[in-house]
Amino acid sequence: MDERDRAKARRAGRLRVACAGAMPAARQGWQRGGAVSLIRAGGHQLEVRRYEPVCSWGERPPLVMLHEGLGSVAMWRDFPQRLADATGCATVAYSRYGYGSSDPLRESRPVDFMHWEAQETLPELLAALGLVQPILFGHSDGGSIALIHAGSGHPVAGLILLAPHLFVEELSIASIAAAREAYAATDLRQRLARYHADVDGAFRGWNEIWLDPAFREWNIEDYLSRVACPILAIQGEDDEYGTPEQVRRIAARAPDTDLLLLKDCRHSPHRDQPQAVLEASVRLVARATNSA
């Protein structure tokens, strides 16, 4: 064990001591490290993983994580457990239809695929899990789905949005077109295959709809004024898939928004600047809990 490992062990020990007596009885189906199950929602079997925090500080809303356009439960790696531990919230991550170990995609995605996820599949999944008024933690497409869900009148305690899309930018299209070339010519397919049972379906389902000319007019800004919960909007200053204008428009139209622009950060703030994301998420959870 090197000095870094010893330091982690000391921190973990202090946390266990601090939380002694504070751990609730384990919820059925929940465990540290993530209990995995398949739950039917939106007409498909979806991979779901649930994470119990190392300790819980009173009643807090559950956190539900919505991945990016090429993401899955596995692609979050250890971040869901870190988020659960930092916030004290029971946390759920799931793979949408066509991703991870969920049912493979059998058709092309329509222009309104994010609306379907937000307004049909996500409510069914939350009901199946028994989760009421969660905080939604969405990355990229997952952030857009979270916004549509909250702006459609579904009960949400708070939104944590990492690099969400409100509208289609030329930067996004150029980067997605470059990803198509990389998928054909580099080891990108092999790397993504670690996280998806049907990697070709996952990639095509994301890439083809974003590059479809009919998708250029896609826009969800009208949902912002109907969001009635606190929002944390995070964007990397070096994001290759979107400009800061995306989150600035959220702050302009949804007044209860904290805006966080991160230096040395691209499209995945939870990977490039994890500590900053965790600290800001803790603050959002406190706001959401106090306003509930």
C-alpha cells in the first residue's frame, strides 16, 4: 500500500467513525457498490443499478442519474458511489433503451426521442422504483431529458445538469460527425464495447439522429420557464460538443439556477473535474432539501 492508498484508507476510516450510528438499515435491493437489476419501463427491460451512501444525513431526496448519448451505467464508473457518499442520497443509475445491458435498439431514433424518454419512460421507471420527487443528475442528452421531464410538470426536487443541450449548435454537429469518422477508423468502437452489449446499436442510435437534417430544429428552451425546482448547470469551458451559451440560457430563463463554468474541462465534467462537480452537487442537494 503506497502513501496515496494509506491516505484514502485514513479518510475512509474517519468517515466511518463520523457516520457511526447514522447509517439507516439497508434498503431492500440497495447496497454499496451498486445492486443491479432489470426493470421494465417504456416497453423495454432497462439495466438499473442502485447505490447506498456510506451514511445518510436525515431525509434527503433520491438521486437519479441520466447518462450521456454514448453512456451507460458502466460508463459512470465509480462516480455514482462517490456522488451517493458525498451527498448522503440513495442514488440510482440506469441505462436507457439501446445502451449498456438494457434491451438493444431495434429501430432508428425519432427526432423526439428525448421527449419520449422524459415523458413516458422515466415516469414509469421512477414509479417502478418507488421514487418520488427525485433530484435528477443528467449529463449531455441525459441533462436534456431531465429538463424536459421537470418542465413537463413531473415532481422533481432539483436538477443537476452537466453539459446539457437546449438546442443544436454547429460545434455539436461537427464533433458528432468527427466521432462517426473515429468510430470507423480508430479504436473508439473497441473502447465503447466495454460499456455496451450492442455497441453498434448504441453508437448508431446516437450518431444518426444527431446528424439527421431533421434534428437541426430540435429545441427545448420552452420547457425552462416551467421548471419549478433549483437547478445546478455545469459546463466545461473546453466542451467539444457545446458552448457555454447552452447553460447561460438556462440561467437566463430559469431564475433559480446556479451556473458553474469549469476551466480545464471538456464534455464530461464528472471525469475532468470530479471534485468540483461533487462539491457543487452537495450544495444543490442542500438547497433542494431545504426548499422541499
